[in-house]
Amino acid sequence: MNLREERQTMEREMLSPLASLADSTAGRDQREPECEIRTAYQRDIDRITHSKAFRRLKHKTQVFLHPEGDHYRTRLTHTLEVMRIGRTIARGLKLNEDLAEAVALGHDLGHTPFGHAGERALNEIMETEGGFRHNEQSLRVVEKLEKDGRGLNLTAEVKNGILCHTGKVHPNTHEGEIVRIADRIAYINHDVDDAIRAGIIRQTDIPEEILCAFGTGHSERINTLICDIIFESRKNGQISLSQQTSFAFDSFYEFMFVSVYRNMKAKSEEKKVFGIIKGLFDYFENNPDLLPPDYQRVIVRDGLKRAVADYVSGMTDKYAIYQYCKLFVPGAWEVR
């Protein structure tokens, strides 16, 4: 028995009957030999972590555009926080931690530069092509864009969790459901933390009922939510918050939506995002020969607009700004 088989035996003996077992995966689109050391979901973790799209997350906006300061979250640190919350919940419920981790690490790979402002811009530009949604793009990244267009050949369960981490359709595994709720727990809690750091809101602005429900600090709030999910899910067999905590959590989200996500001080730069995204999109649509070779191949397979959307959505904030300045901002002319 090799190390992978030992791990698979351990999963069968120790995990809940509701867990997704690695040796029962629906498989990959392209069949390939099993690894002697890692289970299928562990291999997916490694493939995502070593991908180019994952590395680019470190320079993509979470909430605040191009923040000055070392401690604001980026799309990468958000992803890591989702992963840790997801693994903790999975462990508490005896579900498959590896599957939860793989889904969490891959869930935002398709996010645009400039956060949801960039996503809204691309969605408007791509309206006639079916729109643009970051969860669908994340799936596209792992299926069609990574590894020179070959994709990462991930398992069906990981891909389903990535696609369904947001939107109306829910994942078909409990581990995918964990990531869906861990994503929300992570971003609401770290966004309020960053908003206080940025001076957008003060601790005293948070309504008393929210403080009473979750506590005053970042770790206390997350611990309260994780414990509630674990205890409630154990009782009903579904991944969920208790009714009381869910109601308070919805109030917390509403407070953040009004005070931070629509706060003009926090979002004052977002009006410039559409101009940058639209300018870059139009330029490369009109000059497709200047797209990198990987995206030239996408044109043949999926059409020009989708290829340009793939290229622009994959840019980091810094690279998008650099490209825009290079293409549209006149350089200095030195007269001697």
C-alpha cells in the first residue's frame, strides 16, 4: 500500500459519511495515472498553488484599489483566509479538508484587476457575449487558460466548487458549500478590519447588535461564526448558520454594504476603472496581433472578444495601469 492509498483508507475510516472521498471522485476530463503520494484533491491543491493565475492574485484588489500600506488585504490574502476558514470548518465536521482547500485556493483565480469594479466593467463590455462573471472565469482559467491552454485537469468536485462558490447554483458537495460560506465570512470580516484601518469607518460605527452577536475583534468574530456553523451543521446535516446568527450576519453585511462597499471615500477611484478596462479592451480588440501567443490561440477557439476578456481579466492592477499608461498617456519629451 503506497502513501496515497494509506491516506484514502484513512479518509474512509475517519471522515463523515457526508464527506467527499478522494478515491470516489468523479474524476478528471483527461484520465491520468494516480500519484503514489498524493490523493486526487491534494494534487489539485498543488496544481492551483503553482499556477500563474494564483501568483497574480497578490497584485489584485480585494476592496481598496491600489492601497498604500503593507497590511491591507489583496485577492491573494483573501484567498488564503478563505482556505484557512474552510479547512477549520471541514475539520470540525469531519469532511474532506483537502477538497475544501483546493476549492478555496481556486475560487477567485478568474477575478479581474480592480476587484468587483473591474468585474462590473468587463460584464458590461461583454454583455453581447453572455457577460462576464468571475466564478465562471475562474473555471475557465483552470479548464482552458492555464498551462498554455491545456488547463490544470482538475477533478470534477473541485471545478464544481469553484464555479458554484457564488451565484444561484449551489455546489454539489458539502466541502464546496463550506467554501461558499467561508468566502463570505472572510471578506466581510477582513473588509471591516481594512475599512477601520483606512479610516473609512470607526469601531464605534459598528452597530451594537452586531458587536453583541459576534464580538468586537476580528478573531472573535470569525471564531463565533465558525463555531456556529459547525454546531448547527452537525445538528441538521447541512452547511449552514443557525437562524439567529444568520439574521445577525445579514445585518452585518447590510452595514458593510452601506458603510463601506458604497462609501464614496472608499470608492472614489472606482469611477476611473471602467475607463481603464474599456480602453485596454478596445485597444486589443482593434489590435489582436498584439495579444500574447496564448491568447492568439484563444481567438481561434473562442473568438476575439473572449480572448481579449481573458487577457484583460488576467491582468494585475499594476500591470493594467502600466499598460494603460504605456498605450494612452504621452511620455515625457526631453528637448536639448
